[in-house]
Amino acid sequence: MQKTKFNLEERLLEFAARIIRVSESLKRSRAGNHIADQLLRSGTSPFGHHGEAEGAESRDDFIHKLKVCYKELRESRRWLRLIQKAELIARPTLLEGLLTEADELVRIFASSIRTAHRNRNGALT
């Protein structure tokens, strides 16, 4: 049995792509357009910020960039919940599993931030 490699970059890339598809599928209305813009910003930025974290100049810089990803993922999760609750999406199947993935990514980043804080005095890896 082959072990699946955990690849956070790939997960964030797929999450961002799915967010784009959801944003494009939102109903064209005042609310839909507003939420699509907000979700597009918050849901795609963790992919880029994670790349920035990989090139952090210090442990504090690394932690800061992880926190930005964490905040953006939490915001995205809220927009997704609102889209679902307000029934703003033309293709509801696009939301399947996306809230779960948002929850998992939030937990991953929360754990990474805690670990980075604990290891603050160690070398940046």
C-alpha cells in the first residue's frame, strides 16, 4: 500500500480553484456579486501567502504569514456558510466538501501556528 504524501501547497491550490468556480457560479445579484468578490479575495489568498511563508525571513515572519493564511481561511469558511444559508449559488454541488476542506485547512494552520510558536527559539525549517 502506497502512502499518500501530504501536500499543503496542492490542497491550497485545489481550494483556490474550487473557490474560483464557486465565485463564478454565484447568482448575479447585488448580494451575489458582493459575496463573490469577498470570497474570491479571501479564498485564493492563502495559496499565495503560503508561498510567502515558505520564503519567510525569520520565525516571526513565518508565523505572521501563517496567521494571514489562517485568517483568510476562516473568513472564506464564513462566506461559504453564508452562500449556503442564503442559497446564492446556482450550482450547489460546488459546495460539497468545500466547507469540510475549509475546516480542515483552518485546523492545519492553527496547529502549524501553535507549533511554530513552540519552536520559536529553534531554527527556521
